[in-house]
Amino acid sequence: MTIKLKSAQALGGVIKNNASLKGYFLNNVDKERVDFLIDGLFLNLNRYGYISCPCRLSSGKYYKDEDLICPCDYMEYDVKEYGACFCGLYVSKDIFDGKKEFAPVPERRSPKKTFAVISKDENKKVDDIVWRCPICGYRISGEKVTEKCPKCNASPQVFERQSEE
């Protein structure tokens, strides 16, 4: 199914509506984060044709990214266990109501799935390096990390190089 929307604001309306229909709660503690994530989802919608999580590496191949389509396969488990999803878009009722504090959530996605994104068969460089933020688990691909972590604002110097194993 292809979604045709003209703006991130329109996508935000769809996401908020779907969340409330399914009994989910959007993060009302950090509205700037929510706006940033919706902008990223809109960018990925236009880039790939589907709304893959902007906090994880996407391949642009639907079959490789199915588990990252928002709300991702890990969202319900993360919200139940930690009170929020990995990217912080969805939160528990307790966080929404201000009874519990919002905190970073560790990555639940298998590193093997992340490394599948940069596989040889998809014309990606095999020697791409994946870096992981030790604070929140965010992963990024490239020769080096030059920017702060987009999820938790950690310094680029704390990122750890990952291996495929």
C-alpha cells in the first residue's frame, strides 16, 4: 500500500489518529522529538515509499525493512517493558499521564538484520562500518561518526565500532 501525503504535518495527523484508534500514546513529554521523528518518517516515505523508522538503518528494500515500518515490530514490546519505543515516538499510558519518567530504550533489533542492510548483494559496500551508540543503541553506517547521536545527543566520540558477529 502506498501512502500519498503532501506534508509531514499530514502524516503526523495520520499517525496520531492511528495511535489513538489502536490505544497507543504518542510521546507528549518531548514534542520536539515527535516532530523530528514525523519529519524523518515523512522523508523515508518519500525516499522509500514506506514509513520506516528514522532511528534505524533502512535499506530502501521493503522486504529487508518490514520490521521497521512504523509502528515497528518492536514497539509494543518496548512500550510494555520500558515505557517507550526505541525512537521515543510511542509511550506508555503512565509516561503519557506523567506518572513515569521517559528514558532511552535499548535496541531490540538483531544486529544481523542491521548488517543485512549493507550486504554485498544490494550493491552496498561490504566494508561499510556500523557504529553503535553505547548509551541508547542507535546505529549508523559510515567511515566515522561526525555528528551527535540523533536519538540521545551523545558525543560522536562515544560510538563503538560494531562487527557482524
